[in-house]
Amino acid sequence: MKAIKIGIIGAGRIGKIHADNLLRLPQTEIVAVSDLFAGPDLEAWAAQRGIGIVTKSSQDIIDNPDIDAIFICSSTDTHVPLIKQAALAGKHIFCEKPISMELAQTEGALDVVRQAGVKLQVGFNRRFDHNFKRVRECVLDGTIGDAHIVKITSRDPNPPHEDYIKVSGGIFMDMMIHDFDMARYLSGSEVEEVYAHGNVLINPVFAQHGDVDTAIVTLKFKNGALGVIDNSRQAVYGYDQRVEVFGSKGSSAATNDHPNTVEISTADSVRRDKPLHFFLERYNEAYIEETKMFIECILHDKPVPVDGYDGVQAERIALAAKLSSRLGRPVRLSELPELVRQSAQATTESA
Amino acid sequence: MKAIKIGIIGAGRIGKIHADNLLRLPQTEIVAVSDLFAGPDLEAWAAQRGIGIVTKSSQDIIDNPDIDAIFICSSTDTHVPLIKQAALAGKHIFCEKPISMELAQTEGALDVVRQAGVKLQVGFNRRFDHNFKRVRECVLDGTIGDAHIVKITSRDPNPPHEDYIKVSGGIFMDMMIHDFDMARYLSGSEVEEVYAHGNVLINPVFAQHGDVDTAIVTLKFKNGALGVIDNSRQAVYGYDQRVEVFGSKGSSAATNDHPNTVEISTADSVRRDKPLHFFLERYNEAYIEETKMFIECILHDKPVPVDGYDGVQAERIALAAKLSSRLGRPVRLSELPELVRQSAQATTESA
Amino acid sequence: MKAIKIGIIGAGRIGKIHADNLLRLPQTEIVAVSDLFAGPDLEAWAAQRGIGIVTKSSQDIIDNPDIDAIFICSSTDTHVPLIKQAALAGKHIFCEKPISMELAQTEGALDVVRQAGVKLQVGFNRRFDHNFKRVRECVLDGTIGDAHIVKITSRDPNPPHEDYIKVSGGIFMDMMIHDFDMARYLSGSEVEEVYAHGNVLINPVFAQHGDVDTAIVTLKFKNGALGVIDNSRQAVYGYDQRVEVFGSKGSSAATNDHPNTVEISTADSVRRDKPLHFFLERYNEAYIEETKMFIECILHDKPVPVDGYDGVQAERIALAAKLSSRLGRPVRLSELPELVRQSAQATTESA
Amino acid sequence: MKAIKIGIIGAGRIGKIHADNLLRLPQTEIVAVSDLFAGPDLEAWAAQRGIGIVTKSSQDIIDNPDIDAIFICSSTDTHVPLIKQAALAGKHIFCEKPISMELAQTEGALDVVRQAGVKLQVGFNRRFDHNFKRVRECVLDGTIGDAHIVKITSRDPNPPHEDYIKVSGGIFMDMMIHDFDMARYLSGSEVEEVYAHGNVLINPVFAQHGDVDTAIVTLKFKNGALGVIDNSRQAVYGYDQRVEVFGSKGSSAATNDHPNTVEISTADSVRRDKPLHFFLERYNEAYIEETKMFIECILHDKPVPVDGYDGVQAERIALAAKLSSRLGRPVRLSELPELVRQSAQATTESA
């Protein structure tokens, strides 16, 4: 079988992770990598990995006829144009989440993908996590009956730098979007309504950029289930990633992963080490798994496990949460077109 | 020191529990017990415990000049008149929760108590639970810093009988009221706003009585913290009672109590026995502790640990949750007087 | 039904615990208590509990015709004569462990008990513990198949005072005797051989009295199972009481009880409070249960759950362990008569 | 820096694992692989991994001047001659455990290694396990004070095939040897005496080959600590790998690793998935780590983390355990030369 040839656009932290994971897959070859800031460091990095082409221009990746699939790991604002170009060039696409922060933009990109007939997988890596997959299994195989309540806790060990806060799109679009996808994944149902309330409790810098650092969002699902997600930008004890689905026949709950199972008992307490520090440690295997699945779907022409539809649904929920938080009331997803229209109008009028 | 003489009004399950717990306290003597359905069974029960007087009339208890303190364990609709009578008769009062289902009624009863200068303790027994006390301690002693997120899970093993559902006052006033008190207790802050959404997922009988069986309520606290409570009338694995307070310096979380610590590993799984079955098993020690504290407060003339103010606050939150659920929008507690007025008006007009 | 009338000999810590537990049982009445050091304090204690007779003389208890059953809670050296006297006086007997430190003495006392036809229960309270009962259940009901390995960990939070070490009979007879009984209870089999090795690692005072403070004993059971017990006189993190039975179909393991289930996560670690401090906290319910069972066995003339045979078996294993430790080789229980004879001879010769 | 060139002797399960792990290391190149049963399958396997040479002859590996280091993954009886040849050829050596089953043979091989000045690492992979490293850290950094008790549980999910039992060298040399190394590693002390008792409880086939399937071994360490190891050839719930060190200031205990953290609560029980199935799953990371360390020690000319001395010590303890089990008495390691001499003599005389 012919190897899948890969180009990577964006060689930041996440681009490099995908690269290293792709290198472990037998039927994959990374042909080229592009980054706006490509230089000797990136060249050395690429050389060590046998990646022949290093370039500053994403266009070089898209135009390269050898390349079968492109990993878009550049900043969010570049996703839509790159997806469109890659799709038009007939490349399969793996794109980091979110596709964009404007629903209409995202949907536009997906239209192009659909017409081009290429595969697009969105980087919701948590779907490939050993714990969350097991909880989902309990829902799918009927172990816990019909889902009644879905609870997701997701807290980062440290807030991001202010530079990032400015462009992040806010806690709902940047951080909780993973949990919105998880809510759909775990419940097996679509979200109909959200009520979001957030606050600035950690650092006033979030308020300066119109963002919050602590938030709780409640969800109503189409199948009648209720959900709640809580996010914090700073859990001093480390990355807190737990989910629970409670149903008519029981409950399935995933707690945190720790670096070891050791319990230390002293005159003070019985203690263990903190959870795995952050997403690189915690979702290491999940990142490997998602690239593996993407490559397999290309090799065997199967539908990808997280597609554009999943990407757009998570964005719709995030947008609804953002609006709910601003309006101080629950927002139904069916209201989105009207609310977006009003919001656009308001922006125009105030201009 | 003279023994505190006690009269008990209402000898159902909870009245009998309080009686047995009081019998363990050295400086307490149960003088009389009243119950609408008093008969040979209750007389035998009382005789075994050396309780001299058994009567059908609560008035006999209130009028008995020997009695120092009264435990009101009769149905909720009798609480307000009994509190008033007991207070006017100069008796200290322990009253089961909720005081009543009408805020104005509750407040009226508390006015009489205040003027009479007697003590009134409300039966929020969970404040005396070993787990929840320890979580609160972590908040009070600064271990976890400022509270940011409060999470409470409270699920019953079985739904109540339809006869009870009819008169229960609904999930918010009957079941979640304990959690509303817990939210105030754990956060050390007052609730300002609630958003409640519930659904009927377990048994349609709840809908027939205008009630829900599954509910999630989000809370905003005065100190900026956010909260969420989830309730279910049926957790097939047993009584699920967990709380978590997440703060600026860490998190303190209580999981369930189990009847033993035994882990059984077989070819199928690693398992343990289900949590303690229901409130009698789970809060056994807490019930003992709350009566002990009440007696001590009388003996040493100290303020009771859960007073009428606590009772009324929990009822206000429950009422706001009920209205939020009905109106489909967040409700601020400050709106209550206006909403109650409107509701009264609507009832009058529709009459 | 007539109440069982009780006399208590020895009003130290354990005697008082049994008294308070007996007071909770409806069909029991404590008539008298004796203690060598009886004085105003004990009189006050007894008065509060409605115990009419306080005396310095155990004879007063034994001679009292009203008394049905006697709790022997005095020092170990008094057990044998008191058991004999009580049995001859026709009283049922509850005796603290060990019956004595001389096997022949213990057997002599049991002969008298047998001839008198009274009941004798030995104070192996751990058999009534919720955790250990559950493990035993897994053995009895076949959940874990045939027992292959039995592991018992038993460590005290603090070493006893030197005054106690002198007269304790040594770690095997004083402390590990509980675990020897537990080994028989959990495995459902008799012990055939022991190999004990101990060391003085905590405090040289143990060596001064020919004792050790840390010990591991391996066991061979009649049914082929193997066992191991480890003891330490000082676990700084508190009372460590765990057991595990591993069998052909699985394993059943009890970990420690903690005062609460709270997990506290901070920047340093994830921790919980230490286990319940010592035997009074840890075996509180087990003490209640053992007295309840004893009273029930008298009331309904049933065989007691831990009888003289159980007492003597534990002592035999303890003696074998002591000899094994001294001889530096495994000792079979069948060797005991010969070894005891040799030991007596050696003592005589050296005298 | 020049890549380390590797030859692998023995391409069974463990040889292939080492190969795959070596392929992940940047400065390593596998040049050749030999296996008695080399054929098309192995050639395909090697081709996929870019390994140029596949041979039936270990001599080809040893004679290959390009090769810097050899992994000896063939059957135990070949270890000693291969180590000697490799050492004389100036190759660094990684050898699977045990080096041999005859102490004198092992020591002979180590002499040659020493004279040749090459590195020899023994495959005690568990030293590189995340859990056990953490427990050792607690001993080394003083967290738990002086070690008093070391407990190791090691149970396999399934007994090996009879073909393997015949040549395994017995439970002490084949299976418990890992635990003997762990005992030294965790305690930081040498073993002075062992007492082993084993039994055949799982399958009579073990008895037919003079072996046992269940064993408990107690240890005395030079520093005064006591230890106990329990082994079973069949834990139906999976691979059971736990250790605990108890010391003067506390305890550090590692429980099993599970494939996920999910807790499933149903009407029956609260359960989780069984531990990671067997050594390949459980020690996956440890295998990677040990090869990484070996390569680093060659690259930077550092002493290997588990050397020949460690290998021989574990074998001495295993031999003492085997003799203890046969003689039915504790055996001091200092007795070994004499016991081996007697045993040889007995064999000669009976011949």
C-alpha cells in the first residue's frame, strides 16, 4: 500500500505533536512543513525527522502535488482560507479546533469541503481519550440506560498569557468548545438550549478583554437529558478533566489520570501526586489515536470520526453560550440565526 | 444540671429517629409524644423507651408545663401553626425542613419566635455530616482559598410514592432545599440568582402533579462564586450525595460513604458495594449530632447552628428555582417579592 | 422477656466501652461493676449510668445471685481464676483476649466452663467489623473461590507505655493474637505451621523486655493456603488495619476506614485525612456488635460466635510464633506439646 | 554524534519489544537480528523496520564489526556463552533476566564482562516503572524515614504453558526473581535471609515438574528491615503488581494500573475495569525507559542502572528461596556456598 504523504501548516506546539505522532505511523510520510516563522531551528527539527521541505509559505504545501493530506495547525483566523484552498487542491484535511469563530465562515468552508469531496477531520482529540471513550461505551452499550444527566469538569492548571487571551475568542469558543463536543459525544444527543454564566475570579485581565475565567453552562439536550459544564482557567492542583453520565440504569464517571498510583501516608495525611499536568501529558495517547484514525480513514476511505458537522455543532453551542452569557438568559440554538442577525445589525448601527 | 424535657409532635419515621437519638443524650428526657394516629403500636413503642405520655393531640404537648422543648416532626402544613403555638407557650423548637411552602407564612412564624425569645433550630441535618463539615472546614480555614465553584450532587435511590409527590411541594422545595442550604453552608455566601431546569425522565407521574424528577440548578453567589446542583429522584445504585468546592488555592470534594471499604476483584471487574442506601443510613450520625447540638444550645443558652434565617433563605432559593423553572429564565432572589405579588394577582384574576 | 443482668469486672477503658454498649441494648441491665481501684470517680460514672453496685471486689460480682452474665475486663493474669469462679457460679462469661498466656492454664479454664455448661465468648471484636465480615462473606459465598493467600496488615499508631510492654506477653500474644484469630476467621481453615521473624526498629525498650516492635509471620493453613501477617507498633499515619484474601476466582481486600471521604487537592498534592486513629474509633461498631451478639446468644440459647476453642487456637498460634521467633525456624503447631515440655525442662534445669 | 549500532539475538516476543523501543530512539540503529527460527516472517518484520540483516546464527551478530551493542533475548541457557562471546568481541550487552540458573555460571560470565570492560545491563525492567520509581523516591528522599517493612505482591493473570514450566527454573528463579530485585531496589539494602514456602494450588502440572504455583517468601534485610513477597501464577482478575514500603515516618504504596479511571455504578455494584492485563501492557513504558537508559549510558559512558552485580544478587536470593523451600527452613545467603557444595556432592554421590 502506498504511503500517505502529509504536509503540515503551522509548526507550533500542536503542529509538532502531530508531526511526531505521524512519524510513528508506518504508512505515513511527512513531506513538508510550513510556518510563518520558519528558520534554522525548524530546519534542524525537520532534518532530524527526515522531513525534506521546510517553507514559510502555506501555499507551497497546498500547491505540492505529492501531498495527500494537510494538517492545519496554524492560528484560528487562518483555518477557513486554508481549508478552502486545501479542499480545492484536493487534499484531505485535518484541522485544529475551532474551525473559525464565525459560524457563517465555518459553514462556508465546510461547503467547499463537501463539494471537493475531500475528508475533513476536526481536532477534538478528547474523543480519543481512554477514559471518555469508556464512558461513552457505557452509554452506547446500554450499561447505564438512557442518559439523564451529563456532567463535565474541565479546568486548566494555569491561565494563558494575555497575548493569547486577546485573540482566543473567549472561554466558550476557546476552552469550553472541547466540552461542548464532549457533551454531544457522551450524550449521543444534540444540544437545544444553553444557559451560561461566567465570572472573573482569577485575574482581572480577562475582564479587560471582555472574557471570563470561570464559567458554568447548563445544557438541555434534544433527548431530554440535562447537562452541566464547569470551566476554570486555573486549578492550582493541575489539569482537572472529569466527566460523568448518569442514566436510568446507573452512572459512569471518569476521574483524573495521575502520573502514578502511589499513596503516601505520613503523620500529616494520606496523599498522592497531582493529576497529569496539562493537555500534552493528559491527552498524549489521544493525540496519537486521532492521527492514526485520520490516516486509517484516508487509507480505507472511511468517514472520519469527527467531521465538519461536529465542528460546526460545537461552534454553534459555543456561540449560544457566549450570547447567553452576554444576554443573561438561556439561549436556544434555534434562535442563533436571528440573534446573529440582530447582533450584526447592532454592530452596523453603532458603527 | 436539670434535664431538658422534650415533647415530640409527629411520630412518623423522622420523629422516631429524633426520639431514639435524644434517648442517647444524658441530659434529656422525653416526656410526651403526640401523633394524629396514636394507638397501641405507638404506646408500645413509647413504653419501651420510658416515654410516659402518648396522645393524639399536639395541644397536649404544647400545653404541658413540664416540657422545655418541642420537636415538630408532623407534616409540613402543620409547621407554621405549631411553631407559633409552641413559641407563645415559651418552648424551644426543633422543626423539620421546610418550615412551610409559603414564604410569608414562614416569615410570620419566625416573627412570633423572635418575639417569644425562644430558640428555633431547623432540621438541615446535612450540616452535621462528617464529609460536608470537612469540606466546609477547608473553606473556612483557607485551605482552598476563595470559593469559585460549588458543586452538589444529590440523588435519591427511589422516587417517593405518588401520595407523597402530590403534597411534597415539588422537587425544589422538598428535595433540593437541602442542597440550597448546603450551597449556603459550603460557600459561606448568599445566593443572588438561580436558573433551574428540570425534566420528567423517570416517571410521568411527576408531570401529572406539575413536578419534575430530574433537575439542574445553577447559582450565582454574592461573593462571585458560581454553583450547580443536580438532583434525580432515582439513582439505581443508591443514595448519591457528593459535594465539591473549588477555589483559588485548591479543591475539596466529598464522595459517597459506602458500607465497607472492600474491593472485590474477579474475572469480570474490580468492584465494591454500593453507597449507603438512603438518608437513614447515610445521615445516621448527622441526625444524632444535630439533636445533640440543639440540646447543648438550650443547656448553655447558645445560638443554634441552623436558625430560622437559614430556614427562610433555603425556602427563598427553592421558590426562586420553582419560578425559574416555570418562567424558563434566571430569577434573582431580589425579584421574589414582585414575582410573588404577580403570581398572587394572577391566581386571583384567574379565580 | 426478662432482662439479662450483667456484672462487669474491671472498669478500665475496655470495661467502660462494653458497659456503654450494653446500656444501648434494650434487654440488658448492668447490675454491678467491680474494679480494684474503685473510688468516687467510678461511683460517679456508675451513677450516671444507673449502675447500682460499685465494689472493689470481683467476688461480689461472682457471688451476686442476680447476675446472669459477667464481663471479664480485668488484666490478663486474672482471667483464668475469674473464668473458673464465674463458671462455677453458673454465670455466662464474656472474656477479653487473650484468656491467658499459658496454654495449659487456658485449657484448664475452658474445661471448667465446659463442665459448668455456661457460655464463654472471647473478645475477638474484629470478627464483627463491617470490612472483615464482608471479606469473609466473599470466602464463604464462593465469590473468590478457594482461598490461596491470606494477607493481614495490622499496625498501631503508637507503641504502648513501657509499663504495659513489660506485662503484655509480647507482640505475638498481645497484638498479633487478633490477627491470628482473623487468619482463621478469614481463611475458614486451621493454621498448621508458622514462621515468625521480628525486629526492634522503633524503640530499644522492646528489646529490654525480650520483645520486638516489628514482625512478619508466615502461615501454612490446613487447606493448603498460605498466609502472612505484618505488625508494627508504630505507624505514624495512624491505625493501619487491612486484610486481603486471594483465591482461585478472585480477591477480596479491605482497606482502611477514614473519618471522611473528602479529597483535598492543592498546589502540593491530592490528599485525604489519615485513617481512623486507633481501635476505639476503628472498631467502635464492632464492639457494639459483639456485645449484642453475646446477649442474643444468651437470650436465645445459641452458641456464641467466638468461643473458647477460638480463644485457645489463637493462643496456640501466638505461642508457636513466639517459639519460632526464638528458635529461628518454622514451628508446626503439632510440635507445641513437645516444645512446651522442653521449655519447662530447660527452665527447671537452669533454676 | 554517531548512532549506536545494535544487534539483537533472539527475536521472540521480548526481542521484538526491545527492537520496537529501540527504533523510537533517535541515536540508535538496529543493524541485525538473529533467531534460530529466522524465516520469511522475521524477514518481513525486519524489512518493515529497516533492519538490514536477518540471520539464524548469533555468531553473525557477535562477529559483525559494525555492531556496538547486543541485546541478548534468547533462551536463558544461551545467556552465559553469548555474554562471554559478546564481551570478548568488545560489545556492550543488554541481557534479559536471569543471566543463568547456576550462580557459578553467572559469576563466570560477569568476570569476562569485567575484564573486557564492556557494559552489561540486566533486564530488570520494573525498576523503570513509574509507580515503583515513585515508591523508591519516597525511601531515598526520606519521606517515609527508615524502611521497616517491604511488601511486594506479584501475580500473573495466567499460568505459562507446560512447555515453559519445564524449563522455567521454577517460580523463584523465573517469576519471583523480579520481586527479589525489586526488594533490593525499594529497600536500598541487601537481603540476608529468606524463608520460602510454596504450594501447588492452581494446577498439579507444577508439582509434576518440581515447581509450585503459589508462594510466599519472607526476607530479612541487612539494615534490619523485614520483607514479604507473595506470588501466584494465576490471578483471574489480571496482572496484580503492587508494592509497599513502610517506614519510621510513613508508608508509600503503589496499587495497580488500570486501563482507565472510569467508575461504573449500577443496581449491582460500583465497579471499574480490571488492571492492565499483563506485563506487556503494564510495563510498556518501563521497557521503553530501560532501553533508553542503556543507550544513554553507552553514549555518555555512564554506569548502567542495573548491572551484573544486581543480576547476581537477585539470583542468589532466588537460589536461597529455592533451597529454603526444599529444606523447609530459613536460609541465610551466607550459607549458599556451603549448601551449593553439599548439593553438588549429593548429586555426585547419588549418581
